[in-house]
Amino acid sequence: MEDKDIVQRILRHGETQCYSLIVKRYSGIVFSKAICLMKREDLAQEITQQTFIRAYTNLDSWRGGSLGAWLVSIAAHLSLNELDKLRRERTDFMEESQWKEPEQEDNEEHETLIQILKKSIKELPPDDQKIIRLHYFEEKKTAEIAKLTGLTPSNVLVKLHRIRELLKKKIENERNK
Amino acid sequence: MKEINENELDALIGETLRREKILEEVNKQVMLTVQKQKRSKLFTKWAVFSFWIATLTILPIAGVYYIAESGLGTEVTLSFGFSILIFLITLFHQANKISAKFFLNNM
């Protein structure tokens, strides 16, 4: 479903549950923008939530351009306000000159890599996704993963190696585009 | 862009998966807030709607009662009462239509 249709359904028919599609679709880029500016995961999460809530409240003021760009601009606005607030609090303790501006470029590169990986992980077969989730997110040992997936430990290691190689290759390909 | 080594790749995969969880939580929180906002908006609308229906019902009935009590005669009271009855029937018919539409759009 297109963004415009989702917004129409929310505004005209009050189908609020459709908003979840918008959040799922754009939370990645909104979070990326917020973390680039805020540098802290907890603050970026808060900004992302606020962005979507504010966007929902002002959904009727969306002019029909790119919804992603509109959401990112709200996130940037909220982040800058929050940074201003933090900066004001900081200057109570230190000189203005000691404030270091964030290294924007490095962050953007990092965020690009995360977006590429996110997309690549989603494209993996479900079994492979399960293996990397167990290994990297739940930090399970090879033997435990083997038990949970019904594979042998050596098979798990081989699969993990292949998945990593594949992800690396995908990153390289995306970078070269 | 510089080449990424094995450790960086591991860290990136871990971060990507962790972020997925954060975004799931964001989605959950946003939807909870949105539903809460919707309920509160719905409640306000109903409160305003009910207030006006009650006001528009009580005032004409009070008027009929006042006329009946003031001794202007049965004919005056009945004719006023009849027009008020027509008014109330129209009002409830419209209110029913509005509330049905409202329920369809918000429930």
C-alpha cells in the first residue's frame, strides 16, 4: 500500500492501525537521523517515538510529497531542539568552546552500513536469519544454536561463516553501486 | 568508504539486530500512544455530542412545561408541545444518523 493511501485511510476512515505500516516503513531512517545527531541510543529512541507521535497528530498537514523526508525533517527538528536543551544544560558546567560538534560524516557512513545490513539480513532465508539472531543478538554458543536449530555444531559454524561472507559481499556490492 | 574488517562486521551485525529490537519497541510504544490519543479524542467528541443532545432535549421540554404552568391555555400548550415533539423526533433521527456514522468510522 502506498503512503498516500495509508494516510487517507487514517484521516478519512480513522483506521489508526494502518499507522503501524508507516512506523515500520520509516522508523529505520528516522532513527538513523536521530542517532546521527544525538549520538545516544536512548535519546535517539525517544526522538524517534516523538517524531511518529508528532507526525500522527499533524498528519493532515502532510502535503503529499515524500513522507520519509517529511518524517526525517520532523526528527531533525526535534533532535536539534533536544541538542539545544542539552547544550544549554552543559554550558552550566563547561565553557561553550569545549563543546565538540558531532562527527557527522562518520556517523552517516555507519548508518548507511546499518541500513545495508538491515536490508541484507531481511533478504536472508528464515533459517539463516534465525542463526545470526541466536549468535549475534541472543549471544548463544554454537552448541546451543545447534540444539535449537537441529544442525550439528560444525554445520552451524560453517553456516555462520557463509552468512558473514554473504553479508560482507552485499555490503561491498552496495558500496560499489 | 574504508574496508571493514571481521570485528567491525561482527559489531555491525550485532548493532543492526539490536536496532531492529529497538525499532520494534518504538513501533509498539507509538501505536499505544496513538490508540490512547484516539480513545481520548473519541471520548471528548462523545462528551460534546451528549452534552448538546441533552441540552437540546431538556430546554424545549422545560419550555413546554413552563407554558403549561403559566396557564396560557391547552391549545397553546398542545401546539407548542406538538412542534417540540416534531423537533425532538428530527433531532433524535439526526443524532442516530450521526452516531452510526461516527461508530463506523471510529470503532
